[in-house]
Amino acid sequence: MTNPTGRNSGLTGTWKSRAWSSDERARNLERFLRTDPRDVGCDEAMAVLHIYVDLVAAGEDAAGRYPGVAAHLAACGPCDVDFAGLLLAVRVLGDSV
Ligand SMILES: [Zn+2]
């Protein structure tokens, strides 16, 4: 099959051209989602998540200060859920301070 654009579509092309088992697919999806080079990973994101949340809640440029954390939250569902929960808590509690 030739690619009409002449460009290598990379992961997406590989992705569609193979029939993976669901386990393999999950692993490859995970790897695909982690290809952002700025992604700091779960441990580091969690280590600064409270700071990140404070910045977001204060209307600061959290993603600009911590681009690696922003990249990670975009790629990691569980961490994004933690972030959303923490942000909600900060906003609710913040109103009473
Ligand atoms: Zn994570």
C-alpha cells in the first residue's frame, strides 16, 4: 500500500496495519500516549501536583511553569483524574479561606 502523501505516518500507520491482541493494544496505546518527550511520568507529576493545582486555581500559567506535568496529565488518565479531584477540592476549600 502506498501512502498518497508520501510521508511516513509513523505510529498511526503501524497501529492500523496490525491486528494486536487487546493486551498488546493496551501496551502499545500506553507507549503511544507516553511519546511526548516532555512527559515527566507519574511519580514526578504526583510530586508537584499540589503546586500545579494551586497555580491553576490561582489562574497562573501552570502549564507554562510545569510543561512536563501538563504533558503528563494530558497523557495519563489516572493522574488527570487526581488532578481534577484535587483542583475541585482546592476550589471548594479556597472559597472558604
Ligand atoms: Zn500518571
